[in-house]
Amino acid sequence: MRYLLSSLLLLLLWQPTPLAAQRNHNFETAKHLDIFNALYKELDLYYVDTLDTEKTVGNAIAAMLDQLDPYTEYYKEESTDELRTLTTGKYAGIGSPIVYRKSCDRCVFDGPYAAMPAAKAGVRTGDIIIAIDDTPIAPCGKTPVMDYTSGITQQLRGDAGTTLRLRVERPTVGEMEFTIERQAIKRPSVLHHQMLNDSTGYILLDGYTEDTSRDLKDAIVALRHQGMRRFVFDLRSNPGGLMDQAIKVVSNFIPKGSEVLHTAGKTPDMNKTYCTETEPIDTTMPMAVLVDYGTASAAEITSGALQDYDRAVIIGRRTYGKGLVQAPRPLPYGAMLKLTTAKYFIPSGRCIQAYDFAHRGSDGQPKHLPDSLCKTFHTAAGRPVRDGGGITPDVTVHLDTLPSLVAYLQVSDQLFDWCVRYRNTHATIASPADFHLSEADFCDFRDYLAASDFTYDVRSRHVLDMLRSVIREEGYGDEAKAELDALAQKLQHDTAADVMRFRKEVTEAVEAALISNYYGEEGLVAYTLRSDPDITEALRILTDDGAYTDKLSPKP
């Protein structure tokens, strides 16, 4: 026994103390930084070719951060404006995205923002950028598309109050020139709001920047003046943003002093509890919050907190699952690092982080927490909710699968170019609520697409190719060849026939693209509300007091 006690005491004495572990970590850090510095010095001095220091070290930084998570990002001094734009939603320019189009090998304008300088000057979607301030813009050629697009963006932006001369080629019209004064551009958080019926209001929130809470409150007040007694809050495809704005958004709907989230990080200053600090606008109005896989970050804090307090019925599909907090940190020479500093936990105590970036599969992708490992928590009323995989809706709405043809069509040059041509040859169309593609226009689009080089992927062909491979490996290739060839023939593309087969879906895709050209983002939202299954389900529940109460009540 004495020998056993002595052995245990010796073992305990050899265990590293927290202080010793920290010293060892600090030593390893300093050691490997010294090795890296020495290695690069040797490369710079003796490597046969002269190194591009910025590129080489930049690649090393990118590789290091790639091992962490996609939210930890390095911004060079000249790129810090991107970070400020991301967090504030503001920049100085003319107010229009641009996009590269392979069909003309140039950048074109894509959806000038309403009431912003480009739109007020008359710039349209599809206008091809030819020159800026008398400096010709050459085709992209062999320049990397990202570099080509970024360079033009920088020329379009500048200090508010300065002007630029812009020359474009407008398809079917010809060259046009504009003189545009730059101004501070602010992307609205509230992309659209309207009454869905005489008592139900609708607000689409597009992101969380520094003015989001104020913009949302203004929209709510406006709808209440129009008679809103029920509320549909659309957070679908909302990527989130500033955490403090999520807290302020939630403050509109739950009592002052209520916990919205708490954070836990490596250092004590990262461990904080955040509560609502202002009196709410309304704590009883029936609410439905729409979510999907694109709902992330601050939008998940909002939807999760409202679910945990049983304040709203969550409708749609499971959200992305981002339960991490980022903060900017300054670096030497004006550079910045946006890094993950903590996890956040919403009122029920759950963290909804879905991806484990510290443990990756053989393909290098982070592992998604399986449902079997998710833990159960409870809302204020006692309803069970789960952690680890985003916010699971109270009501799941299953969407129809989009045909491959339509999925490829929506992002194609052909649809873009046809809509640009249509816009430039038709002065007006009906309102988003009333517009319908005519038979003649549908046929024109069908024929245009069939005559183009439009191609699209068919998943069944991929499955067939896999089947061929398996059959060959098993030694039945010759016997099955005729049947497989016959099946492959049946799966050949026939664009015109497929357009007719999926006529409804194709028509909706073309109508949506045209509405976007004429009426911008807000018009597109108004159009999609005409046949939105999530909206239909939200209205059904909100107008049925029994159904609404049942969804927010614990089941026996």
C-alpha cells in the first residue's frame, strides 16, 4: 500500500500544471514562428527565382486560416473597406452591382439599386461597361475574372460627391454616356414590406447592419398604421451580420431585461450575457418567422430567441447552424483580422452550431453534427427544442424539387441576355402583382433558348454513367451495353421539349427575371409572394387562433 501511494504521488507530481502547459504552448508558438521566419529568409535569399513576398506570405496566411473556419478572414490594408461595408452596409459609389458575362467577355451592370445614382442616371441591367472617366475598359481576356471585376468595382467607387463619366454599350440600342455623382450607398436592411391582407403585415429583412433595428421599427410602425394585427417576419436567405443588431431586433418583441444570448470563449472577456435593453413595440401580436437553410448567424439568434420564448411560430426549413461569434482585430500596417472569438447560446441554453471545423472528413470538409448527437432543451413554455443543427422550424414546409433545367436556366447567360433585350425593346410591363408572360413572349424565349448554346446538367445521366462503371467492373459491360445505350438515348437533351415539359417552372423563372429588370429587388419580392408556400402556411396558422396557440403549446 505504501508503494502504491508513493507511485500515485509521483504520478501526480509529474502531471503538467495549467501554468506549465501554458508555458509549453508559448514555447511551441515562439519556436514555430522562429522556424517560419528563418525558413522564409532562406527562401528569399537563396531560392533560384525572386519571390513575390505579398503573394507567398498571403498564400501561407490563407492556408493557415483555411484550417480553422470560413468566418476567420484576413483583410489586407487595401481590402479593409470590404469589412467595413460588410458590417455597416455602407460604401461610396454609384449603387449598382456588376457581374462578368462570358457572352461579351466584359462586366455589365446587374440590378442598379432603386433611388441610387446609377439608377437615377438611367443605367440598366445588362449595360456593358466600355469606359470609365475616358479610360477604355478592355475585355477580360486572360485576366482572372475576379481580378477583372474587382478592378472595375474600384474604379466605380470613390469619395461621395465626386463624379465619374461612364460609357456603356446597351444591347439593341448602342453606346450611351452618363455623368454620375457618387454618394454614400446604404443597402437597406428592410428590403420589402407590405400588407398581405387587411390584418397581416409582411417584412423581409435582408441582413443585420448598423441601422437594421431602426429600419425594422420604422417598417413595423408603418404597417401598424395600415392595420397590421398579425405579422409575417421573413428571415429566409438572411446571412446575418452584427450580433448587437440581432439583440435589438429581438427587443422589439419580448420584455425589457430578457436574456437573448450568452457567449463563451477562451478569454474571460468573451464570456458575456446579453439582454434586451429597451421596451418592446409589441409582446402579444401573433407572429410567424420564415426561415430556411440560408438563414444564419444573427438571423438565427433572432429566430431562435423568439422560438425559445414561444413568441413566434417558426415556419420553413432548418436553418444553416452558425453558432459562432466573430470580432475584428487590428493588425500592423492597417490590416485587419476578423476572427471567431466565442460560441453563443440562445435563451434555452442551446448552441445551434452545426459544423465541427476542428474535425474534418477525409475530403477535408467539416463534419455536420448528426441528429443523434443533438441534445434536447426546452422553451419557456416547455416545448422541446434541439441544439447542434440550426433552428428546426415548428412547422416544416417541404418545397417542390426544382428541375435541373430551371436551376441552370436561372443563372444562365441566355436568360440574362434575353431579359436585357426584352427590357430594351419594351418600355413598360404590368406591375409585379399583375404581370404574366404572354404566349408570344414564351414562344420567343423557347425558340431563343433552343437556338442558343444553352446546356444543363441532368442528374440521371450522371447516375447512368456511374451504373455503366459499376457494370463494367462486375464484368457485365457487353451484355448490358444495348440496354444502357437505349436508356442514354432517351435521356438526351431536347431543350425545346424540356421547356414545354416544365413550362410552368420556366415561365415563373422568366417572369421573375423580367420583374427584377423592371422593378428591382423589391418588385421581385412582391412577385414571389404571389405563390409562396411558406406565406400560405403562415397565413393559415396566423388566422387560426387555435392552430397558432397549439403550435406554441407543449404537447402532453
